[in-house]
Amino acid sequence: MQRIALLSDTHSYLDPKVFKYFESCDQIWHAGDIGIISITDELSKIKPVIAVYGNIDGKDVRNVHPKNQHFKCEDVQVFITHIGGYPNRYSADALEEIKNNKPKLFICGHSHILKVMFDEKFQLLHINPGAAGIHGFHNVKTMVRFTIDKDKIKDLEVIELGVRA
């Protein structure tokens, strides 16, 4: 069983409130627009990190984190990218990856809009954790936590970190 903390769109800002939510987690996943590499460096000191770069990320982040992550967590095939869309509105790149790799869990960021949706067509759970940073049009900073237990994704929590300052 793995407890996951999921962030996106920190844009070089790591809210001090996030750290208490990591304590019960085994891993931290970041769905891009990290901002500066020191963000994932700091997260890696707390828990193992799996991250992708986003469209605002420079060479420092892109040299460490790939555009896409495909991996298995427990018995769940996971696909993470930054710009991916959502069910019935996937980006062309994400749709190709979904068709070719058949993930059970698809995670992306970019929109700053928190979404958790089940895709009947591709039989996958889509999660966009919203934005945990202070840059963008979102009003409330958000993140998500969930558990992967064998082939089950469960105990999903949406966490509001407060109003974007």
C-alpha cells in the first residue's frame, strides 16, 4: 500500500502548509510547472519524488524531470504529464499515450483547475490536483492525497491550502 501526495503548478512557490500533509505519505508526485529545481530538491528530502516538467519549467527542471512518467505503483499503471486535458478533451499527445500505454491512473496539471473524473471509455481515473502555487488565475491553492492498495485507488482527499495570495 502506498499513500501519495499529489501537487502541480507550484510555480517556484512551496506553501509551508503542504509539509504536514506529507507526513502520512510514502511518495510525493508533482505534475509539472515546478518552477525551480529547488522545489523538487526540497521535496526529495522529505519523501521520494516522481515529477514531470511543465511548460514554464526551464533547463534546470527539464534536465532532471521528463515530460512524461509511465510507471507502476502497486498494481496500478500510472501516466503523468503536465499538459494532458481531461476525459473527452485530452491533448493529442496525452490521448496517444493513453491509447498506447493504457494507464489506470492518468494525472496532469496545467489548467489550475482541480478535477477528479473517471473516464468510462478508457477505464481510467483522471486527476488534476489544481495548483498549489500562488501564480495563476485560481483562487484557492489545492493538492490531493490518495492511497494505492494493490489495484485499487482509494481514500482520495482534496486538500485546500488557502486563498492564493
